[in-house]
Amino acid sequence: MNVNGKSYFPAIDGLRLLASLNIVMLHLSSSSALGYMSHWNWIFPVVTAPAFAAGLFFILAGFLFGSKFNDPDRRMPVIPFMFARIAKLYRCHFAMTVLMFAALYVKLGGFENMFHPLRSFLMHATLTWTFLPQLGMKLNEPSWSLTAFFVCYAITPFCARFFAKIESRKILWIFCGLVFIPGIAWGIFFEYAGCLGTLPLLGDFSDYNLRYQYFHMFPFVRIFEYLFGMILFRLYKSGAFDFLQKNYVAGILQIALLGLLYASLFTMKSENVAWNFICHHSVAVLIYGGLIVSITTSKGWLSKIFCIPMIRSVGRASFYPYLIHLPLITIAWSFCNLNRPLATVIFLLFIYTISTLYQNYKTAKKKRLAAK
């Protein structure tokens, strides 16, 4: 779809909502708030794997910014672009970090016990926690994604110009394959990194949980998910996915990809750490990319669901629940038992309602300023 000469993909809003909802459900589960559904063997793997992980956000961002900066002659200064993105996302993260810090202060009973939380607060505020996770607490765990996103935003102008100048579809397909090599190599390294033992500042890599934090959160692998999204847009513009203009073709592909994604969740129970990582960060990423291009034309049954106005409205605000849900889960446990179906529904309605209202307020304010 094209609006005022710019690429526009309404169904992507719904896909963004699906990813956000899945990650929120994952953290509700890890916070013992979904114990009542643990025997739902057919759906629980979708939540706990999860089926739609943070990687989808990075591919979507790469795809959308690839479309926004498609003109190879367009000037794209890095600093103004970065500040615009920080202004949009950082304030929400900072507010949640302050909220969690205040909750810890009350819980621990004064500043004499606050050295570790204070250091954690500074690391979260400066977005450096992702590089040295063992030095900080999870005041707001999704903050790692902001670090990775800002690294990706810093390279966006250069990469957008680079890919926009590539006319050969064959070369684009080659790059599409190459961006998966670092993730696969990273997964294999993850398998054997425990042999490194204790490293200065980094900690004891024989501890699987610490190692997982480094390999899951570190921006390195996320850059290539982002680049994959940018390349997918260039392939889309080159006509590589024109066959999806037919409803039945797009619909069949969407069913096939969702089936593959669901099946992949049951292969991640292996004791092979490398395969689990590769399945999560490479196989799933490839399927996410296929789903994105399958809905770009708004064809197929999944696109029609994602294009429902209410779903799109909530989807546009879905990154805010991703940033705010963990502190709110922690605080909610202090007041009630979250491990109930009704509590899950109320919590989800609350965070997505306030996020959508905030997004609509910001959109309306932007329109008023533009009108002036």
C-alpha cells in the first residue's frame, strides 16, 4: 500500500501487537502468574518459548525504517534521528526504572541496603546494563532491547543508503543469507562458552543463566535481525514477493509459517544449547520474516485480522506494554494474587488500555502541532 508516496503496511500493527502480547505473557509465566495454565500442553509452549519473541520487533523495525529511508539520496543525519527515537522510547523506560527503584527502597527499608539497586539504576538509566548484566539487577529487564535498538538506529542511515543502492535482486538474496551466519555462529559459541570459566568483569561463564543473559541480550546478534528486516524491504520493493498479491497464496503461506513456528517450539526442549539458541534466533527469525512479507499486501486471512481498526490501534502502542509490564507485574503481586485467569485478563486490559490512550494522546498532540 502507498500513502503520499510512502510505503504503508497496516497489517504490521497487528503483528506488532501479537509479539508484544506474547512477550508479556512469557514474563507473566516466569513471574508465576500463569501457573493455572501449566497443564495446557497445547498452548503453554507458545507462551514459554515464546512463539513470538523480541526478534520480531527488530525485524519489523528494520523493515519499516528500510521503507522510510528508501531514497538513496535522502540526507539522514544520525544524531537528530537518534534523539527522535530516544525521545519516543526512553522516557517510558526511565519512568519504569524509577518506579522499580522506589519499590525496592520501600522493600529493603532504607538507603543502607541500596548499593546494588543504586548501581543497577545507574546502569539501566545509561542503558549499559545489557553489556554487564551480572553487575546489575533486573529493575526493568526489557531495557536491554533499547540498548540494542539504539545501536541499530545508529547504523540505520548508512545501511539504508547502502541497501537502497543495490539494484540486483540476486545480491540482495545473498545478503539475506549472510545475515544469518553471525547468529548461527553466536549460538555455537554459546554452547561452548562455559569453558571460558570466570572472566574479569564479565563473571563466571560456567553459570548458564549468566551466559544466557549475555548471549540473549547482547546487541551484536540483534543488529543482524534488524538488517534482515531492511533487506526484506528491499526485496519487497524489487518485486520478489509480488506472488503474495493473491489472497489464497498469502493465506496458505501464513498458515504454513504459523504451523512451522508452532512445530519449532517443541524442538527447543533439547539439551543442545546451540540448537535451542539457533532455533530461537535463526529459525524463528526466518519464519518471522516470512510472516512480515506475507502481510505487507494486506492479503490473506491473517492480514485481514491484523487490519481490524481496534487491533491496529492497540498494535501501534504495543511497544509501551513491552517496556512497562515487568515493573507493573512486580508491583501487582504486592496487592493481589496474579495466578488467576481473571487477574491475567484485568492486567492485560490495564496495560494495553493505558498504552493505547497514551499513544492516541501523543498522535493527537502531534497533529495539533503540525496544524499550527
